[in-house]
Amino acid sequence: MFRIERVEALSSNIYLMDVYAPRIAKNALPGQFLIVRVDEEGERIPLTICDYDAEAGTVQIVFQTVGAESYRMAQLKKGDCFADFVGPLGRPSDLCEMPLEELRKMKLCFIAGGVGTAPVYAQLKWLKNQGVTADCIQGARSKDILIMEDDMAAVSNLYICTDDGSYGINGNVCVALQKLYDEGKRYDRVIAIGPMIMMKFVCQLTEKLEIPTIVSMNPIMVDGTGMCGACRLMVGGEVKFACVDGPEFDGHKVDFPQAMQRMALYKTEEGRLYLEAKEGATHHGGCGNCN
Ligand code: NAD
Ligand code: FES
């Protein structure tokens, strides 16, 4: 059992939890995710890791209540336990594998959309610890649902934007990126993490601006173990699985229209049957018995 050490409501439907999971806290790297289950009957929920403290043995998660299971999660209090808390899963950000001198020369711009801010924080904090302070554009629909502003400002050069203009730059993250570009900012890489639609439009813009772009395909995951086939996507004409081959991919190679259509289809029984008829009973073969 994995004890909850701290719960904080970041907005009306976004929650932060610190969970005692020393093995994950010791081994996690930015970009990786974990799977939580409230109890034996609960659904598996894949969540990108927001922070980890190897000394305290805690891992931080941030989640939004979007359905019955995440609502159940939000009812948990300090001292309650998760039945399962499994990770770290997936491949770490490839920034972690880069030689330090190369990393320190790179001009990086992170784009954090809404709840996608939490996984961006993990990467920015890791970079800050390596002596790299990246730029970050953080987008929210409105000031009242902006999360983790102080934490984000402590680890990056932060530019906030809101869709309704209530705080920071007036407009979405693409408007903010274009503004920085027009002011003369140049980047070697953009890393965009947030809703699918945001990542799609960021990639359209960065293709035009010729900035290599990484996206995190966590939103299309369901079981997070390579078994359900939900997170199948096309990247540069090849079949990939977000939970095993990712979650991060070259955004300019991701077939967003197909991934978004599959994500919508996977939500219904009828859609899943349609996908099975069209693609076969595809899964990644995470069990190791097939591919
Ligand atoms: P949201 O709808 O409030 O959007 C956040 C910001 O994204 C907006 O303020 C805007 O700046 C930008 N954005 C949205 N649509 C855009 C568009 N069409 N063009 C340009 N920019 C756009 O986000 P939310 O409700 O906080 O986010 C929830 C989503 O985030 C869920 O779908 C969840 O799956 C996803 N998420 C993704 C990851 C990941 O790893 N990619 C991690 C956590 C959450
Ligand atoms: Fe099920 Fe990847 S989330 S196969």
C-alpha cells in the first residue's frame, strides 16, 4: 500500500498529492509516468510524474477530475493509501541522455498547457539542477485555473498566457510563442506538453518556424502497460505505442488527426470493436509473448 503524505487542491478540479513510494522516488527521471489504482477494483490511471524526492521517498502527482475514477482519487485524504502505485514507466526525456556540455548550450522552450504543467515542472527542475534554466510558456484558459505558478517561476524563465487575457500574455500558447519569436527569441527545441489539440497546433507553428519539437502522448494512454492497444499511434509512418515507445515523440512526425480520432473511438465499446475489426486485436506485446 502507498500512503498519501499530502493533498492540495490546486484549483476546483485539479489536485496535487505526495505519495510515499521510495523505490519510484529513487529511480524516476523526468518524462516518465506511473500507474495508480485506488483499490483492487479500481481502474488503472496513467499519470506523468510531476516531482520526486529520493531522500523523503515521495513522488508527486497532479491530476484533474475528468471521470468517476479520478473523482474517487480526489476523495482520498492524507494518510489514505493507493492499492497500486507502479513505476517509473516509459522512457525518460532524451534531454536526460544528452552530454551536459551540449545540453547547456541548447536554447530550450517548454510549453505547458493546463494540467500538462505538472510534467513540465519535473523536466524544468531536473534541468535547473544541471545548471540549465529554460524558457517556459505556461498557458491556462483563465487566471483562476492557473496552477503551480511560483514553482514554475523558480525553475524557468516563465511566460504566462491566458486564453481570456485575465493574466499574462493575452492568447493561447501559440500566440505567446509567436510573440516571443517576433521579439527575436530563437530556440533549438520546443517541448510541448498539454492537451492533444494544443500539441497539434504548437507543432503546426513550430514546423513553420523550423524548431524541432517534442510532444508527450500521455493523453492517449489507458492501461499504460502495452497491453490494451489504446495508445497506438503513427510516428513518421511507423506504428508506435505511447506507453512503451514513448511517451515523448518527435511532434512533427506524429499523425495527430489519426491519434485524436483513435482516442475518441477508444472511449466507446462500439469504437473499440471498430478499431479491432480494422486493425486486428493489436497490442504492443508488452507481455513479451508476441509483437
Ligand atoms: P486546457 O483546455 O485548459 O488548455 C490549456 C492551454 O492549452 C490553453 O490555455 C491554451 O493555451 C492551450 N491550448 C488549448 N487548445 C489550444 C489550441 N487549439 N491551440 C493552441 N493552444 C491551445 O487544458 P486542461 O483542461 O488543463 O488540460 C487537460 C488536458 O491535458 C487533458 O486532455 C490531459 O489529457 C492533458 N494532459 C496532457 C499531458 C501530456 O503528457 N501531454 C499531461 C497532463 C495532462
Ligand atoms: Fe495500453 Fe499503451 S496504454 S497499450
